[in-house]
Amino acid sequence: MSGFIRRGEGVMVTFSGFEADLLRSLASQLVELLRNEEAEPKSHADPLEALLDFSGPTTEPDDPVLARLFPTAYPDDEEAAGEFRRFTEGTLRDGKARNASLVIDRLEESGLPDELDEDGLWIDVELDAGQAQAWLRSFTDIRLALATRLGVEEGDEDYWHSLPDDDPRTHVHDIYEWVGYLQETLVAAVTRDV
């Protein structure tokens, strides 16, 4: 398992075919989650509002991952929280989906086939500064999603390391840590002086 390194003005990483396919799958699942819960259409009394289409959701998502990705801005004021969500969540969803889609696109542009059937496949992925920032944001979203599904909490590393190898949560937690490793090495590569 390798991490990101600085390369000229950008960064580079080498993935095995399995790693690249796993990352594509995680990003695809994130895009699907973000796109499956659409905002309910509203009637617009205000013509400016109709023109700008601020028809985003006004309540916290039911899915715990989406609730974690889009936390309530005003926990003590339901009306203000709903209005804030209505004006911001659609744009935030689009941005998160765009970042995850960029991960998928760069993996495929770098040589990841639609169907992975080749052993020994290695893929070099190069990112410019803007792409690296999008990948960082997507890694954060993927890790939040995995942590929420697993129930990861601060300071519970001993619990996760004590689980038996045949516990399926162990493997998902390993993926969570792997994405964290990629995130750390990407931060280090981006911030390293040339």
C-alpha cells in the first residue's frame, strides 16, 4: 500500500487494481447516497425564490450518514435550521457528489477498467492542486460515512483492534483506516514544499 507523493506542481499515487476499484466503489456509493434523497418540490410564493429555486429540504435527513454529512446548523431553532438547510443543502450535496465523481473519473482516466478482471494491475493517478483538494474533501466524506455506519467514536481504537478477524466490521474498519491513511499522505504531499 503506497500513499500520495509530491510530483512537480501536483501529487501522485499508485494503486493496485483492487485498491483503485475499492476506492471507486466507495466514491460511487457516496454519489448514490447523495443523489437518492431528493428535495421535495415546493410551491413558490416569492417570484425571486422561484427563479433561484431554493427548494432544498427543510428537515434533517433520516439517514444517519446524511445527517452527519449535513448537520443541523441551529439545533435550538428548528425554523432557522430548516431555512438554512433549504438554502444550502442542495448546493452542498452537489459539491460532495462532484468531488466523489471526480475521484471516479480520475481513477478511470488513469486506466481503471469498468470491470476489474486483471491480476497484477497497477494504476498511477496524478492530480493537480484542484483535483487534490476535491479528493481530500471526498476522503473526508467517505470516512464520515464509514465511521457513522460503523459507530466509530473518538478514542475507541482499542475496541476496533480487539475484534476478531472474522468479524465483518473489522474489514470495514480497515477500509476506514486505509482511507484515513490516504487522506494523511495526500495532506502531507499537498503541503510539502517543492
